[in-house]
Amino acid sequence: MSVFLQYLRLKFVEQVYNNSAQDNGRLVIPAFDGGYVIAGFTAPKGKDTWDAWLIKVDDNGNKLWDRVFYPESSEYHSGYCMTQSIDGGYVITGDVLPVGSAAWDAWLVKVDANGS
């Protein structure tokens, strides 16, 4: 996944974050601390599934942490929208396709400032 980040000092950062054979960033938001948070999905090698992926980077694009969400009850799982909560954590929403289902469900998760 190649993500371009821009901030007020007009400094541009290009960084590639790899977790698997197929990674996709859906949304980048600025964080209260001056860094950025990226939401999307990663497709684990050797599996025909997607897992939601959250990445926190500093203002230079260096990865601080990442978190993969992979509920056993779903085949496809992705983060599409996100906001930072007043306590410094993040609220991510997206969709999930339960195993054996043809219908997608909504997905919502809240993590703290460290992605836990």
C-alpha cells in the first residue's frame, strides 16, 4: 500500500506499508499528536480473506504501530471510515461478510490511542 501524507508545512511523505500480498488503504486521518492513522484491509498470504488493518504513523510516515482485526466468524472484513475520539482513541467502521453468508454486515470497533 502506498500512502501519501501531506500536512501544513507542505512536507510530503511517501511510504509503503506491507503486511501481505494485497494491502489496501481506504482512509487517512490526521491524529491529535501530529501523526496520521490509516484504515483499510490486508489479505493474508495463502488465504482468500481480508482482515481490517489500522496503522498509526508519525508525521514523517514512520510506522508506530499497526493492528489487524480478523474475527473468526467472517471471511471479509475492512475498515472504511474512522475518527479520533476525544480520549485519543479511534473509532473505526466498515463492513464484514460472515462465513457462509451472502449479506454484508456493518462493523464498528473502538480502540485506545495505542490501538488496543
